[in-house]
Amino acid sequence: MATLRGALAERTDPDAWPLAVGDLVVLVAVFSAGTVHHNGVDYLTADPVGAALTVLPFLIGWAVVAPPVGAYSPGAAESAKAAVPLALRAWIPAALLGLGLRASPLFDGGAAPALVVVSLVAGAVGLGVWRWLAFRMR
């Protein structure tokens, strides 16, 4: 029987880890931009914990979903043609998990229908553009 560690090792490639760093930066930027849009830029310094807790559910969702879905698999490190669809395939369930966490008593904020749509679209666009640019700039 395969272990979880073994299964994840098969689904990840060290060559894809630079994508992971960029993915996290993009997700923090996208959700921080939304936070600034709703609360103003001063909110980031006035309540950095609140700002971090706005982003955290989506980062948790990404961390839980992206590796097993294959966002960092050997193919992801080869081309944008592989990397972008893998990110999008992982983002949808990751965002839904993040939204579920926001709707739970663990986090404030809820998951209004507009947030669901904006989160899915903004995250997908951010991850897709970032990954496309990462390969374009090589």
C-alpha cells in the first residue's frame, strides 16, 4: 500500500517548486488586492492579522489541493501548455475549499455568491497569467 508521502512524491517534481513560490505570491496578491478594494490600503497595516486571515483560507485550500491534483507534477515544469491547465484544474477545488473555510466558524467573512465568482475567476486568471509568463520569460 502506498503511503501519502510516497503518493505526493510521485505527484511533485522539484523542478516545479519555483512555480509554487510564484503561485503563492499570486494568490496573496490577488486576495490582498481584494482586501484593499473593500477595506482600503490602510487596512493592511492597521490590521495585518485580519488581512492575513482573509488570504489564509485560500492558501490552505491551495496547499491541500494543488499537490495531489498535480499542479507541481513533472509535467508542470515542462511548459506553459501543461502548467496552466494543471493550475486551473487545482484552483477550482482549492478555491471552493477556501470559500468553505471562509463560510465556516473558523474564519470571518463568509462566502457570498459574488465572492465565489470573483475568487474563482480572479484566482484562475492570476495563476494562469503568472504561469504563462513564467514560461514565456525563460
